[in-house]
Amino acid sequence: MIPAGSIVEVKLKQKGSSTIRGRLGPITDAGFEVQIAKSGKVSSEKVAFTEVKSVKAKKGMSTSTKALIAVGVVFAVCGVFVAILGATGRLSN
């Protein structure tokens, strides 16, 4: 079961608008809502279970990507710290 609030990709049986991407909204016995953000506005689209071909939950960033970002932030902070010490003359003997 995919929890409400998850980012999903819904493929529909009809060929016209075959894929909807957005945040999973309220779920009922007949279907569910997908909240879609476009041009700074959020709209909701109701989807009946009978119209759905498949639903996939989209994952966020992988653990390795998050680790690389954290290492980059640490190096950036260290670089700023060294630059400040060098500018104030505390880095030289």
C-alpha cells in the first residue's frame, strides 16, 4: 500500500492522457486524488480505480546521493572557515 502524500506516477488505461505524476491525495473506495503542481498552482485530479493501469511510488534521492551532498556541504563550510582565517591573518605564523 502506498501512503497518502507519496509522489506517484499513475498510468491510465485510456491512451489520450496516459500518465499522471503528482502527490497521492485522499483515497476512497472508488478511487483517489492526485495533486499536481503546474505553473506555481496545485490542482487535484480524481482518478477512478477502473481507469488505472498501474501506480508506481517514486522514490526520493538515494542514500549515496544524500551522502555526497553532505560531504560537499562539509567541504564548503571548511573552505569558508579557512578563507576567513586566512583573511584575518590567523592562519599564518
